[in-house]
Amino acid sequence: MGKRRHYFNRGLLAICLASLVGCGSSESGPVSPLPEEPVSELPEEPVQPNPPTNKLPEPQQNLKALKATAEEYSKDTTAWMEQEGIDCTLEPVQSRHELCEQVRINFTDGQFDSERVDDNQTILVLDREIALQVALRYRSRMKAAYAYDAESNKFVADNPNLLLSGVGAKILSELDKFTFTDVESGESLPGFASAFWLGELGNQYAQRVPQDEFNSETNSHQNAHGNRVIGYMAEFAPRAGFVIIDIRKFRPFEANHELVCQKDSNALLAKFQVAADSLKQDVLQKHGVRFVNYSGSHTADMISDVFNKHCDGLLTIEEASSMLLSLQPLYEVMFNSEDVLGLQSALHEADPLSHALDVIEFDNRLRIASFTTGVHDSQLDKTGEQFWRETASEYADEFNMHETVDMFINTGAETFPKLGSNSTPKMHFDAFGLRYAPDYEKHTSWIAPAATVYALYLQSLQLQADENWAFSPAQLKSIMVPKTCFSNEDDTDFIKGFARQGGDCRLQDPVKFKASELQRIGYLNIE
């Protein structure tokens, strides 16, 4: 990464908000058996489209020229702000530069650029508070944006949008469309300008236009939930393309509250199977999605809230859980499709009734949580097969309520208020993809993207070894979580309880081994 680090203000790290579950907290309660599932006929399998080619694109050529151009852009844009007298803190407001005025930026104003992505690396992201990254900062890598339409029970085109200063709109749009000149051919090529190269520009922008740090319409920090999730994957997987579903607009039980009041699980199931068909055909298959990143969950409490708002009488936890299971067809599409790998933030205290969809086993899902070795480098090897006992024992407090976690990833950073880190901490980017810092917030929402980045990296290794390799979620899962970590008779009770019968090596440290596309391609190793 180099010696010069442009860390941003730690006080402005994003906050895990309550509208999505999946940030490492849930209600605990007694473990109860699953209720009887609603039943209905499954739809016929839709026709499968031709899969994308498996030919792995060559690494971006001439990274040295790309980095030099990005650094020159940072320098020139900083000079431009100085020359133009950009200072959006001046009073009175009328004395400010005209570009301090906010402008509306729509997703539909931009377009996808297929030259900037690898079709093998298409990620479906289900999240909220996504507009900055989706409509502006990484717009050219966004294949499509969707929202749930309750009337048709289908996923339809969406238009994420936001207000931002003219300064921010100009800079972030230019970075999204960034190009550089190839030294050998003299041709202008699309290039990814990494946040690791843009720190000084980020500092100047933040000082001169501090109001852009906050969303004036939601009164929240711009680096809110989904922007933070997408930003991490966009930076560490610079050839990834994205399909987005705004989960704020997916409120299936609120939209069907009449059926909730009737406690009609089968009617809900029939509706959500239509939605699942749309998710599979109109989203996953249409865009060649290979990875799903879901930093959230659906719980029985959500149904109870809808019932209490709209209905009379009482709702038992068993009734709420039965209705929750009506969403299972959508989870089947995301996590049981043979050609898609799903990475979901885990719940540490998942209960079979309250969190039925988090407890059910899906073939192609990994539930991800974080742990940290703090300021110490972990002893884990690349596969997590060595020193897992020692690591689990030394940091045992990190693994309470671990039963529904498939994979723990080390962040290598202490949590607030200590703010220390080891030599290879997981990084976090500011809302604009301009600055970075160790990630001091320990939430499963923030670690699921690290697992997705790791999965893309492992896919590239398979394609490097064999360009005809057929995409296999099961194979990627077996590499990410090998099955050689069994307990022994002389192990402690804790280790015996922690080890799974299948021998899953759940403790992993991909960040330590630079297991990302950004680092594999060589963005951070340029002299």
C-alpha cells in the first residue's frame, strides 16, 4: 500500500442502521422446532440462457501509466479547486462558487460500460442506501437497478438518485469514466482509479465541500449501509459488475398486510413464488449473476410489526414464523441455484422460529461473520487448516453463538474506542471512493463483502489454471471453507463444541494473504 496513507476521519465511519437485520445483533430466545412450512406447487424451471464465456480477461495493461494518470488527476483537480476558489463553507451562501449548489443525479442519467467489467464477476447486491455508489461513483459498472413491485410481485427497473454538490458530481463522474493512455499503443483505455491513489484529492474535497458527507434528504451519512457495502466490493474487485436491488423497497409483508392479518401463509407463498420466478429470470439469469451479497435478513419480528400495525388480535411466534417461511422461494433462488454463490451476513443468535430463513441450510450459501485478532497478526494459514485451534481458543469470546455461522473472517482491527490494528487490517473506504482506513466497526454487514471479494479472487485463480473451468459454487465453497478441521479426543470442551461434524475450517484470514482481485492484478504493487 505504500507508506503514505490517507486515512479519513474515524469519527465519520458509517453506522449500522436498524432497517436491515444482519449487523451482528438479534434477540435471543429458547430454541424451538421449525413450524410446518406452507406448501404450494413449484413453478416449472425457466429456460436457461447461454452462460457467459469463461475466458479470463487479461489484467489491465500498463498499471504504472494508469496510476500515474490517476495521481496526476488528483493533483490537477486539487489545483482546479484552488484556482476556482471552491469553498462551500463560505458565508453568506451567495458568496459560494456556483458548483456548491446541489444537483439531482439519477441512475437513468448514466449507462453501463461493458468494457469496464468482467462478465464472470457479476454480483447481485441486495441493500439499502445505495444511491451514491450506484447512480454516480461506480455507475458505469452497474448493469441494472431493481425494486420490488408489490402489485405485479415482480422486480422492475429502479432509478436510484441523490442530491450532491456540483463539485462532487463533477469529480465522481469523471472518476467513474476514468481513462488513461496506453504507453505502447497511444490508445485511450478505460481504467479504474483506485482509492489508494486518490487520498489527497479526498482530503481536499472533504475540506472544501463538507456538506457532501451527508445526505440532505435522509439526514444520514453518505457512507450509510449499502454505499459502504458496494464501495468495498467495487474497490477490491475492480473488474466486478453489479446488479442492485434496493431492499428498502422490498417490504413484502407490509405490501401484503391483508394476508398477514388473515395469517394465510399459503397465499403469501404463492405470491412470493411469483417474485422468486422474477428474481431468477429477470435479474439473475438476464444479467449472468454469479454472486449474491446480502448484508441483511428477514425475521419474524418484521411480520409481528406489520401485524401489530394493521391487524386485530394476537399473533404467536409460530404463526409469524410460518409466514416468514413463505419467503423461502426467494432464498432458494439466491442460495440454492446451481450457478450462483450466495454470501450473507450471519446472525450470531439465530433462533429457528424468529430467524427461520437464517437457520435453514442452503446448498450454495455461506453465512459470514467477523472476528478480530486485534493488533496481533493471526497464525492462520491461507486455507485456515493450520492453527485454527489456537486461534479459536485465544479469541474464544469472539465466537459466542457461532452455530449458524459458516465462516469467520479476521478483520485484524480493534473496535471502538481502541482503534488499533495488526499489519494487514481489513480496510474501509469513504463514501466517495477517495480515502481509506482500517475498519474498526465489527458488524457482519461489513464482513460479507470481504467474503464476496475473496470468492471472486478464488474464481480467478481457477480460471487462471484452466480457462475452461466451469463455475461451481460448491467448489468455491469447499476452497473457502475446507473440511479438514475436526476435533480430537484430547481437545478442550470449547474446541469440541466449536468444531463442526463436517470438519469445516471456519476461521479464515483472506485479508492477511491479500486475497482480492485488486491485489492479484497488482494495483498495490506498482513501483
